Amino acid sequence: MSSPGASFRTVSSRQSANTKEVLEGDAFSPSEYIRQRLHHVKDGQETRQLKALRTEMSAVNHEAQESLKNNVFKDYHQFIDASREISHLEREIYQISSMLSEQKNLIENLLGMAGDDRSSLHTVSSATTAAHQNPVQLLMQRMDGIAGILNSFRPSDRVILFGEMFLLDGETKQPIQKQMLILLNDRLLVGNPNSGKYSLESTFSLNALAAVNVKDRESRGMASADQLFKLLIFPEHRYYRCESSRVKKQWLDEIETAKRVLLQEGSLQRQATIRGRRQSVQNKAAERSTMGRPLAVIADGVEEEKEPLNEEETAWLEALPAEVDDCIANRDIEQAVDLVMQWKDCNAKLTAVDTQMMQREQQIVTLLSEDIRRPGAVHGGPRAMRKAISLLKQLDRGTYAVDLYLRRRSTLQRNACRDVAVSEEPLSYVKQLTGLFTTAVCDVASEFHTQREHYCQVLQWCSIELGMLLSLVRRHVVEVAPTTAVLAYTWRILMQNCSELTSMGLQLNFEVNRLLGPALNVALETNFQNVVQGLRTRMAEEKWRPLVLDSESALNRLVEELSDLGLSVEWAVAGRAALNISQHTLHFARVSYTLARDLEKLIGSPCNAQCDEFMLQLWTEYLQHVANAKTRNDCHTYSASFVVTQVLSLCEHTYCGQEDDLLKRLLRDEFPSLLTYINEDETEADGAGEDDEEVAHV
């Protein structure tokens, strides 16, 4: 008979298999699956069932991940072997394709030389054809009406591509007739069949046509859809079918390349023409200036009319807008800015040209502004935007460019600060924020350090970003009632970062004092009042009784703890586990030392005077409590001596260093009766020294 545990495992495995089958099904619906699982659940048991379902899904997820990991490890070597085999096969396929292409080109050339027009393999490149026969002669034999075009070739003209393909009906995509297309470097020739040859049907300039791929919805599901392309010839269009998708891609690429080269050549030619005209205009202006004939003379308050523009100046000015448009279309913004600056420097003006050039200038400014605004521009830092900013400076928009970049940088900085999580460790949060701020400010300041004309903008931006940083620190650290130590270390971290910025010429300490000082004062005042209130409560409970510990080891630990602070209490030990100093006095020693250590970090801050007041108030109240004690026993004497001779000196040294004796002046001026403890201590120390000398003499 099987055990209940075995039956339970059998049922669980059966349920797990059923769950896998349901999850792996094609018609799986999460909402329907959960609805079925909760269908028979009683009211009030839904939460428990959902938790069980979540546990079950977690187990399935973990099992699926383990299975996937095992499959990856298992099939890794097979994957590497298959990749190598695929790479080897690809190389062989490429070699076979190259051999077939060479054989095809050879057959095409042989058929072309024999004059066999029945073959459709005529799509060849000029480089391959030139090795066997001049393509110009071949095309003259194959098509009538192109002799005049080919014979008038310039040295730079050439035949790029030619071949046969079917012209299709625009609606049905059915073949109409076969045509021959010849691609030259500046035009496209189309020929119709005529008595075994082709005759020229039309000529299209490359600037007036475009070759585009045919979309799937336009091909109407044809089997040869990957062989179709469309020629856009305003205001009509034509569909063609090539013999293969490779040939179609070759035609599309070559037409696009030829159009790009033609556009670049035209741009270079226009630039050379404009430079020549500009140089001619400048030479003539220099000649007039040398001959003593200025362009405009003001005499008796009346300005004479400028000399009329000659043809070269007019032609140069009228060609400028079109040339700037070409530069913008080719994204040659530097050349466009150069042309705009030449137009601004030119003394001759045309109203129509001025209007167009101002529009082009605004367009250039918009393009450069978009480059600065784009999301990826800021990640490269100011150096990545140096080109765009310098071009805007040439257009007298340097302030606008820098402001645009800094605003974009501010947006990025705020997003980064928003991603910093407010943790339970406030100092870690402060360090992350100040690290982001310092990195961004140093990056911007180092880039614009040599650009003095924009350094005022950078300083203003740094002040704004510092204000954002301090508002976050004030909201999430200072105003949430932290300890005095957190406030002190927060101030120290901010001052350390400000000192780094000061070395780069950014003095922002005054902004920290102005923006964070009031909130820091309020937080310190609140913390100090809590400390004083706790101290007053303990002073009211003071009975001046020795401190009795549980064991001698506890006493040793207490002595070591006070020794680490710089306090010696071995002389006050009374018995095996007792100390002749009251418990409240030891508590005051710890509190006063901690307060002095924390307030020392705030020296130099706007709260410096307030910190002095805190120290004086704390010690005034406790010294008054010691001086006015009603109980005068050995515990009071030892406690008073401990406070006056050791704790006061330790706190004064920690807070003021060697420069000031703030607490000693308080003791001398306000509590002279307690000076006797200092004198007694010195007398005991002298007596101890004499005893030591006598022992040494003996």
C-alpha cells in the first residue's frame, strides 16, 4: 500500500504536467486561466488561492529558466559547429555566385558581339563590357536614334548601366512590351522594340526622375513582386520588371548613386562660379577704393546714390539662395553659413535676395538648434556640440546657442537627479546628488573656460543648477529632522564640492550660504533644543550617587570607552565595579563631546555664531547645575573635578582647537567657585610628582 506522501507527490506531478500543457497551448488566455482556477473557490479564500497560484507560477518559471539554461549549455557546441559550417557554406556560395556572374557576363558579351537579339541577358556594367567591346559601339548597334547623344559625350560622360526589361501596365501589372534602358551619368534613355532592334523613345534627366521599390500592396501578390520597381517621372510613373531581384537592386543603387554624383558636381560647379563672381566683385571694389571712388559719399548731409550693380554682382547675388538651398539639402551647413556670411559682408544689396537670404539664415539657425536639442546631443558633452555652437556664433547667435545647450543640459540633469532614490542613508543621497552636479558643472566649465564672452551665462547656469541641488537636499535631508552629525557632514560635503569648483573659477559658496543657511539654522536649533531638554531632565533627577556596574569587566569596558575619547577615570574607581562619578555626569560628557565634534564641522558656515551660542548655553546650564548642587559628597566632588578638568578641556580643544579658550573664559568669568577643582587637581599632580621623585631617589 502506497504512503500518503507518495500519493501527494504523484498528484502534484500530475497537476504540474497539466499546468505545463495549459500554459504551452496556442489558445492560452491568462484571464480565462485565472477565472477557471478561482471558479470553485469559496468566498474569502481568493487571496489564499491567488498566493498559491503565484507560488506555483514561480516554480514553473524557475523550472522553465533552468530548462532553458540547460538547453543552451547542451546545444552550445552544436551551435558553434553549425555557425562554422554556415560560414563555410556562405563562402562557397559567394564563390559560386561570382563564377556564375562571370560566365553570365561572358555569354552576354558574346551574344552582343554576334548581334543575337533574342537573348534577354543584356544587363551589364560598362566596366565589364569595356574589356571586350566599347559599350558606345554596342549600344549604337542595338538602338537607333542615340548616335547623336553618344557621339557628343564629354570626357566626363560615360555609360553606367544598360539592359532589357518589361514595361508593365500600371493597373494590372501585366507586361506591355520589352524596352531597353540605358543609364548615363546625367540622363536615362528609353528605347522601344523596332524590327529586331530598339529605337529611342524618350530621354529623361536624372534630376527629373526617381527610382523607387514597389510596395507589396502595389504588386497585388505577384510571384515576381521582388523584381518590380517604379520610375517616378513627373507627372507620370512607369512600372518595370527586371529578370531578377539582384538586377533590380543594381538598377536602384546605380540610379541613386548617379543622382548623388550629379548633385555634388552641380554644387561644386555652382560654388566655383559663385566664388569667381565674388572674387571679381571684390577686385572691382578694391579698384574703386584705390582710385578714390567710394561706393557712397556723404556730403552736406545728403547721401549720394551708390553705383549701379553690374551683371556679375547681380548674377552672384541671385545665385546665392539656390546655392544655400543645395548646401542645406546636402547637410553641408558649414558651406551654407559661409555663403550667408559672404552675403552679409557684401555691400551690394538686392531686396528680393535679401528677403530670401534672411529666410535661409533662419532655416539654418533652426537646423542647428534642432541638432543641439536632439536627445543624444547632450550625452557627448559640450565638445560634441562645439561645431553647431561655433556655426551659430558665426551667425551672431552665440548667446542663443549657449543658452539652448545649457537649457538642454539642465533637462538632462534634472532627469538624472530624479532617478536618484531617496534612501535611508541621507549622506549617500547627498553624495550622489553632489557628484552629478559637480561632474556636469566641471564638464561645462572646462569647455567654456576659454570663452570668456559666455562665461557669465555658464556662471548663471551653475547658480541655477546649484539652487535645484540645494532644494533637493533641503527637502529630503535638512527638513526631515536629521541628527546634528548628518547636518554637519552634509555641509562638509557641499563645501568640499564648492572648493573644487572654486579652483575652476566658479565661486558659489555665497549661493550655498544664501539658499541653505536658513533651513540649516532651523534644523540645528531644533536638534539643540532636544539635547538641552533631555539634559535638563537628567539634571533634575541628579542625586550625585556613584555609578555601580554589573561586573568588573563592565567597568573595564567603560574605562576603555572613555579612554578612547581622551578621558581618564582610573583615579575615580571605587571598588571592584563602581565609579565615583555619577551616571548623569558621564552622559553629559558623551553628549557635550559629540555636540562639540559635530558643531566643529560647521565653523565657517552661516551658523558659526549660532554654534558658539549653543556651546555656551549648554555649558552654562551644566556648570550652574554643578556649582549650585545641594548635595556635597565625594561623588559630587569627583564629578565636578572630572567635568571641569577633563570634559571642558576636551570639548574646547575639539570645538575651538588651540586658537580660542571659549569655555575657559566662561568658567573664569561666570563660575569662579569651580576653579578650586582645577587648583586642587594641579596641587595633587605636583604632590604626585614629588612622591615619584622621592621614590626614584631612594
